[in-house]
Amino acid sequence: MILPYIIKQKLFSQLLEKSDHGVFILDDQFRYVFVNKEFSTVFGVSAENTIGKPISLFRESSLSIEAKLLIDKVLDDLLLNGTYEGQVALTIRKGYSIKANIRIYSIHAGGNIYYAGLLDQSEVFSTRTLAKQSTNYDAVTQLPYKEYFMVQLGDLLLDTINEVVIVRLNFDRFRTLKTHYSANSINEVVKEFVHRIYNLTLPDLVLFSRFSEDSFTLVFESENGICIILLVLVNFHCMVANPMF
């Protein structure tokens, strides 16, 4: 029995999405045109924030020397041989590491060259949850770290035609608190602070990030103008100014 093309295409699509391996496709400029769910989970970057990005995902200036050398090696092999295969070790946030076998092959389709890649999960030695949190999300608050937030903000500013307001928040005397309270107590305070903000259900809040240990960033976008956002921020300021103890 020969499967009709449409059914075959649908089956392959579902297989890719449900695969335990990370699957990705690059165009001839080495930009992502497809990633499956597992790839997004491992690297902690949604498909929406991956498509169109270069193979490194982040700006070259933010990469380590080791990462730059690895990417150069991958691109050289693909351009010269049309394939790349090797084990890579990626050091991610909080000192965790991911080891994985990566295979990338060039494919000609529709007169264009694409590069299909497979991330072999059998060599990953940290859990998927840990990898996701460590790469782009704060483990305490589940908010994006600064680097991933900047990627999200860049996408927003490129796409929006609305007014955008960026708010930076800092904990007063955070270092003093750390000398008097345990790490667990401080984490509970931080989680309570984030919980308060979410409970406000702030209209037009589109991004929320833990920018550093003691600072947070919120981004508001409104098609009704900046005045509406400023009115919201008046009440918001009263809330965040309340003592946490």
C-alpha cells in the first residue's frame, strides 16, 4: 500500500513534533526555519523566538569563545562537505552542561539548500527541565533571564507599531537582606514579589523578566497610547512600594 502524499506529510509532521530528539532545519543562510517541540524544550527558547534566528540563537557578541569556535567548525563542515556530525558540550547558566550528539545534513528542495539537524538526546546528562530553566529561565521565579529577555524585547520592538514602556524595578537593600536572612527566605520573598505582580493582572503587560539578582524588568505595550499605561503604573507603584516583611 502506498500512502497518499498528504497523509504521509501529516504523519511525518506529527512524528517530528512527538520525537524525543530535538529536530531543526536551517536555510541556506543558517537561520532556523523549523524547530520541533523537543528542541524548544531543551534550549528553553520558544519556536516563535527561534524562527529566523541564526544557528547560534543569540548575538555573536554574547557568545563564549568556545561557542564561537564550535559554530565556525559546524559552518565550515557544512559548506565544505554538506554534513556535520560531532559531540558538543554546551555550558549553560548556573554552571550546568549539556552534552549531545548533533548531526546536520544538507538537503536540496525546491531549488534551495536546507540543513536538517538532529540533536541526539541520549547524550544529554541534565534533565530537560533543568536545561530549560538553566538556559533561559530563573529557577526561583520561572521568569526569563536578561539574555533571553533581550531576545524577546528585540522581537517585540521590531514587530510592534504600538507604544512601549519599559519599567525597571530594584529591591532596596537587597545585599543587606542577604546578610540577615537565609537563601531560602530570600527566595520566598522574591517569589512573593513576583506573585503580587501577577495578581495585579496588569493590562498591556507583555514581558516580565528577572534582570539580575535584585532587579526585574517589565514591558508594557498598548495600542491605546502611553497615557493608559502610565495610569496603570500609578497604582502599580503603590503596590510594589509596600514592605515585603
